[in-house]
Amino acid sequence: QVQLVESGGGLVQPGGSLRLSCVASGSIFRINDMGWYRQAPGKQRESVAQITSGGRTNYADSVKGRFTVSRDNAKNTVYLRMNSLKPEDTAVYYCKARIRSTYRDYENDYWGQGTQVTVSS
């Protein structure tokens, strides 16, 4: 019984900034890696940014220097700060987390429902 809920999407002008949040809730024992993916119409879903439980990060080349992923373990939350947004960043952004629940001895991957980010004038 784990759920991820994204928020913070919306319409922003090119060059603008936006911060996405993803909160995990439910029967959580521990959250391991978390990350953000996005999918634009007609394209494959791609990894945008990942962050491990220890805070190590990696980014897609297309967003390096513009996006920052962070997490607040006390809040079971991962964030994605997006700066210098481009129209090409328009997509549905999904949160994913590898979580060990209180009822399992292994970890599962959980996905949020997605939040729309539109970069347009």
C-alpha cells in the first residue's frame, strides 16, 4: 500500500523555472533510489534525474546544468527543480521510487500518476 503523488506541474514560459514534488506515502519501511522520468507525445519515456538514498545524483544530458534533483528523507519526498526551461522539456513527468514496504522483505518500484509540464509562451 504505497502511493506516490506528484505535484507542481503546470504552464511556464521558456526560460522560467518550476519545482516538482513527489511524496511517497503508505506502508513504507525505507525508500531507496528515487527519480524522475518524462514522456513527451510520440517519444519513449526517458530518465531525467535520479538520486540514491545517499544523495548521489545523475542526470540526462539534456537537462544537466538546468535541473536539480533532491530529496528530503524525513518527508519521503523527492524534488525536481527545473530552471531555464525549454519547450523541449514539455512532457508528463513521472516520479519513481524503489521502496521496501513494511510487509515485504524486498523492494518494489512504484510510480506516480504523472504531472504535466508545459513550456510555452
